[in-house]
Amino acid sequence: MSHPALKMRAMLDDRDWVVDAFSRIRDGTERLAAQLHPEDMAIQAMPDASPTKWHLAHTTWFFEEFILKAFEPDFAPHHEAYGYLFNSYYDGVGPRWARPDRGLLSRPTVADVFGYREAVTRRTRELIERSGESDWAAIAPILELGLHHEQQHQELICTDIKYALSLNPIAPTAFASPEPRPTIANDPETDDIAWVSFNGGLFEFGADGADFHFDNEGPRRRAYLDDFELAATPVTNGDFLAFINDGGYDDPRLWLSDGWDWRKARAATRPLYWRSSDNGWSEFTLHGERPLDRAAPASHLSAYEAFAYATWAGARAPTEFELELATLTAHDGAAEFLDPHAIGGGGRAHPTPVARPAAGKVGGLAGGVWEWTTSAYAAYPGYSPPDGAIGEYNGKFMSSQLTLRGGSCLTPEGHWRPTYRNFFPPAAQWQCAGLRLARGPVALRV
Ligand SMILES: [Fe+2]
């Protein structure tokens, strides 16, 4: 089992608990990497997808740069060049190696990077155990951010190596086969959509500060919603196949202008990891190439594909606040997140079918697939990033991206919360993102 949710901010006063959480999350990253070969860990298949080795080092650099450098007595860097190599995008920290060229670094070796991890983990653990109360008050929130940052990169390790291995014609397996997926009572592929109705009104959204949250989830804000409906389950592979078979990729009326340009430029005819052969449809997964599970949520869709599907289906994608309201008021409680410690031992890193929930409830809101929304990734009223370089974490990316909600099966357990806002450009396909249909505003009740 994985560690209890890190969002228990009050637990930061219990240093034994923090050491345990820190050690377990650092170890979880290494468990994922242990499934791979050193040659896997070095490759970079596109600028957006970094090598596993870089993720292993960058998450380590975060603790070294923002905690050890500031608070460790007689600090000295583990290696003079690592700050330059493994800074991701913090201009306030200094210059950095170019992102598209991360795959060119055969040195430091994977072994060097594991040595870096071990040293910084040990030094950080000692600081947690030995720092005075005033230092600890400053360290604790940065450490908590660093652990959530590490969990974000656990998801990126999965999505990035999946993309890289998908380009290999021998279709390598990243993670050992999982236990068989659970069977569900209703097959979402063949069921009609169950719609759940929500009354509109003025609601409060966003993080209240009691638990951990990223800066972009606050401050609390109000938003007015019209009446709307949400599908009780996400769009399935079977649903999406009907869109393909109906010529959805060939009908420009279904696509946004940018989306149609994107579709033509890529000659896209199917989701990123789908393949067809004489044996029918298959899908490349982290567990190897598998027959397409038509009842499972469609995944690795760009927002353009998701929105074209929604238009074809006579519906639309939801807003981020519609999904947050549903998560807070109608979630069926089921969740499907990543347990890094279970990968290789039967654990799953691919979405499974979402069971139809009880009437009035919504399933698949926690994990499974991220859900594209039509909401621009923008600041909430009153938002201001934190002072210093750490303020670059989220705020400077608030342009030309869309918000995704709900987490995925590659999001580590304990990392997600209902106010969580992920964000990617609409063309991004390599994240485990799908879609839930929405309708309205309409006169839902008389
Ligand atoms: Fe990062």
C-alpha cells in the first residue's frame, strides 16, 4: 500500500511521519525506475517528454536547491554542474541546459544519478531530523511542495517513457503485466449515457488552505454556473471508436479551427496509442501492446480530439468548475490512482472501465483519466505567486493552455484533491487525458 495522503498538513509537525513520507515517496520514484533498463532511462523522444534519468535527477535537484542550499550548515553542492543540468525552468535560479537536449546527456550516468539521489535523500532526511524549530517552520512547507513535485514527476516518468517506448517497433513493455482488470456489472461501451443533473447557482471553488494545494488552486473564489448535466462515466474507447467509424476525423465541421489544422498536419486518424491490424484494434500501454478494451475510458486524447468527439456526440466538454462541483457534491467515491510500489508486482498503470454509479452519482472523477475542460488555465481572482524563484512553479504558465481535472491512473495516490488543476496545451496527447461529456445550460426541470 502507498503512504497516506500527504495533504494532512497538520502532520508536518510530526517529524517521524515526515521522514517516513519523504522516504516512501522518494523510494516510489525509484521503484518505477527499477522497472526500466538504463538504456530506457536515457532517451528523449520529443522535447516535451524528458528522459527518466533527468526526472530522477531533477526531483533531487529541487530538494538540493530549495532546501539544502538554504538550510544545510556548510552546504556544498553534490556536483557543481548539476544545478545547470537539472534546473527545469526556474529563471530566478540561473541558466539551464536546454529542455529539448536532455536526451543528449549520456553523463552523468544512471548510476551517477542514483548516487545523487541517495546523497540528497540522506542529507535531506538528516535536515528534517536535526533542524531547529524556526528552520523547520520554513523547511516544512517547501519539503511538502517538493514531495508533491516528486509525485508530479512520477506521473511524468510514466507518460514520458510510454511515449518513448511507443515509437519502438518492437513495442517494449515498461511495467510487468498487472492483475486482470476488475469486471464491472454494466459495460459502459454498450450502455446509453446516464446523465446527472446539477442545479446552477453561485458556488465557491478552490482550495481553502487547510490541506496542501498548489498556488494555482487559490484563493477561494466564487463562480456562477447555469444548470448543467454531466455524463455519469467518461467517454469509452468503444464510444470513441464509433466516432472514428462515423468519419469523425474526416469532418471539419466537428473540429475547432486550430484542431483541424492540427489533425491535418499530423494526419491523425485515431488516438495516439491506438493501432489497427488484421487482428483488430490494439493499444500500446505501459504493460505492452494490448487488445483495445472498449469499455475502458478513452485516453491520450488531445483536447482537439476530445472536443470534436463531444460535438459529434451532440454535447460539449465541461468547464473546470462543473467538474469541481460534481466532485464535491456527487462523486461516487471510487478512485483509480497509481501505486508506484505495486508496479511490477501486479499494480496497474492503465485506465480500467468505470462502473456506472448509483443514480445521481458521478463515477470516474478521481483518477482513471484526466478530463479535458473548456476552461482556460488562468489565475483565480486575487492570485499572486509566492515570492522568489519558487513563484515560477505554476503562475508563469498561465497562457495558451487548458485546465484538466480529476487526476489519472498515473497520478500517485495521495497527490490529488478535488481542487487540483492540471494544465496542458490543447494539442498535448501524451498525458493520460480523456473526456466526460456535459450538456446545458438547458431547462432541466419543470
Ligand atoms: Fe519539476
